[in-house]
Amino acid sequence: MSSPKTVRWGILATGGIANTFTKDLLVDPKTRGVSSVKHTVVAAASSSSKSRAEQFLKDVGAPSDAKAYGSYEELVKDPNIDIVYVATPHSHHYQNARLCLEAGKNVLCEKAFTVNAAQARKLAEIAKEKDLFLMEAVWTRYFPLSIYVREQITSGRIGPVARVISDNSMALDPENSFADGKSRMVNPDLAGGALLDLGIYALTHVFQTLYHTQDAKTRQPPKLLAFVKNYEATGAADEHSTMILNFPRSKEQGGDAHAVATTSLRVATSPGQNQDTPCVRIQGPKGEIQVFPPSFRPTKTKLILSDGTVEAKDWPIPGPEGEGHGMFWEADEAAEAFVEGRKEGKYEGLDESILIMEVMDEVRKQGGLVYPEKIESVDFPVQL
Ligand SMILES: NC(=O)C1=CN([C@@H]2O[C@H](COP(=O)(O)OP(=O)(O)OC[C@H]3O[C@@H](n4cnc5c(N)ncnc54)[C@H](OP(=O)(O)O)[C@@H]3O)[C@@H](O)[C@H]2O)C=CC1
Ligand SMILES: O=C1OC[C@@H](O)[C@H](O)[C@H]1O
């Protein structure tokens, strides 16, 4: 067996998820049975100050020689970085990922990939031109639980999937939690609202079951009907969005399949501590697969077949002393792709990320959700 290749990460931004992701990166891959790659953190950058980046590196337990930068521009020039993880708000993904790509860096960019499909297409175009790896960090797709769900579908366990009902909603009490309107959850300038932050997961479960599982050569984009309720306090951010999708399929594939994807930051999928209501139901003529909340970090499934079979499974997140959060699986995939010379993630390629952005563009169009023009642009000046 060959020894694991070490992949060197740079972390762009030092907020909440950058901290969680970087701690996960530093969990020994052997604890989850991965022997092909190892991760190290060689640098982090904060747009606020170098000292913030220094503190971040201390907090996450990065190697003592990891470099701290006070600007993203300095980070992307560091020759020792193999992949940059972009962890800024949605509004900034395009400009930050573009900065990395223009500087010749491979990129793993947080969800939602960009503000709109035009920006996603442009990033994919630059990555292709420069022969770089680019992947949207939809971590849930890389969970062993998600691999299992997709395998149950492709092996025909429940028959051709006829319908998927998928919700990712959290009762966040926005007027109190985000009273000043500045939080990225509700701030239009940061592309706030439920759709891009939480709705992306409702759509992830729909797409990974009804689209990704189909033959890549023949699958068709879905038709969409959507409604949006905007959050009154800040306007151009949704408090909930509801989507009905029709996935065209041939008669041999079971004919058209339907999905309902819902998201809210006002009401919860499963109120209180109750996790007994499935957040995803994948239904076929021979039975259904249920996934239990939270939709973004699920750890329980139930397969219920019409013949009375019930298979309930737990999917604990590995890692010593409960350290693991589950973000390491997407990091492993990015690192393996880098080592193998692949340019996209294997469970969600760029075409699919772009298609999901197109669906969310259409949701906003039908629902009347218009973000500020300045964050919809593809013309951000890149200064290296
Ligand atoms: N996969 C997952 O489970 C999760 C993913 N996310 C995604 O991660 C991204 C970041 O979310 P999160 O970490 O919660 O956000 P935070 O607000 O905690 O952090 C965002 C960081 O981005 C940097 N930043 C750069 N420009 C701005 C700006 N104009 N306003 C605010 N921050 C800015 C800041 O870092 P600095 O000052 O160092 O430059 C800031 O700390 C989002 O895309 C979100 O959807 C979030 C939570 C969970
Ligand atoms: O990706 C996410 O998952 C967890 C949520 O709490 C968070 O708002 C979102 O960004």
C-alpha cells in the first residue's frame, strides 16, 4: 500500500465555518478509514487583520509554522498551498474563488456556490481554462449516509423514485436573533435568506436522488414552480421558499418524477429536540427511504419496504472524542481529486452546481426575490 499524500490547505476567511472545517481537516484521516490522503494547514488569511488570522490558526490547532495573512490577496500568492478553502458569505464566493483561480490555486468553495448561475458558469470557465480543481463544498453529498442513499436508489431497492419531499428549515426567530439585520442570514448585501443558506440542502437531497442518480448523458433539468416569502425587516432576503420540481424521465426510467423542496428560517423541520420527523422522504413503488434531521448533517436513515422490511441505520460521525463534524469527507474528496489530477468533485460536478444555481435563480425570479445588483455582477476586478 502506498503512503498517504499530504495535501496543503490555505484557509480564506476566519469565521464560524472556517473554524469548524479547519478543525475537521486536522482530524487524522485514519479515524475514518482513509489512507490515501492526509491534510495539513499551511496558511490562513483574514480580510480584517493579520492578528485575527494568527488567532484563528491558534484556535484550530494548526501547525506552528502555518502562515497568517492579513489579506486574501497575500494568501493566494503563497506557493506552498495546494487547495484554498473559501469560507466567506455567499455574496463574496464569486470574487474570492475567482481571486484564487486567477492566482492559479485549486478551490473548494462553500455553499451556496455563488449568488447566481452566471457567476458559477464564469468560475467553471476560468477553472477549465487554467486546468484547476474547483468544487462547491456541499459537505452532505460526501457523507457515507448519502452514498448509501444513492446506492439504495441505483440498486432499485425502492423501484424508480417517483417523488421526493425534502425540507431544511430552522426556527431561527430572526427578529430577535438578527435584530440589526446585519447577519449574513438576513442581510441582502450578503445574499442572505433561507434559499441560498438552507434551501440549498433541501435541493441537494432532491438532486442527489432524482438527478445525480440518472445517466449523466441523458438526464434533463427539472421544470420548476416556486413561491417565496420575503423577510419583511430586510426585504431582499427570503424567510421561506417553496419549490415544486418535475424531473423529466423516459417511460423505461419510470416516467416523470416529482419533488417538493421547502426551506424556512421562520419554522423548523422538526421543532425542539424532536428528530423523529424525516426531513427527506424518497418514495418509490416498492418503498421509501427516510433521512432524519438536520438535513445538512444527517446521521439516521430508515428504509421502509412495502413487504414490511424496515432497516433503520445510524451513521455516527467518526473522530476521536467526538471531535469530528463531518466536513472532512468533502475535504478528503477534494484532496483525492487534487492528487489524482481530477478537476471536479465526484458526487457533484460543476454542471450540477451550475444547474442548481439556475434553479435558485428561477426560484428568485418566480418569487420576486431580487438581490442588490452589486452582488449579482460577474465583473469584479481581480487585483493580484
Ligand atoms: N457547510 C456548513 O455546514 C456551513 C456552511 N456555511 C457557509 O459558509 C460561509 C460562511 O459562513 P459562516 O462561517 O457562518 O459566516 P461568518 O460570518 O461566521 O464568517 C464569514 C467570514 O467571512 C469573512 N468576510 C469577508 N467579507 C465579509 C463581509 N463583507 N461580511 C462578513 N464576513 C466577511 C470574514 O472573515 P475574515 O474577517 O477573516 O476575512 C468572516 O469571519 C457561507 O457561505 C455559509 O453558507 C456556514 C455555516 C455552516
Ligand atoms: O450550511 C449551513 O448549515 C448549518 C446552518 O446552521 C447554517 O446556517 C448553514 O450555513
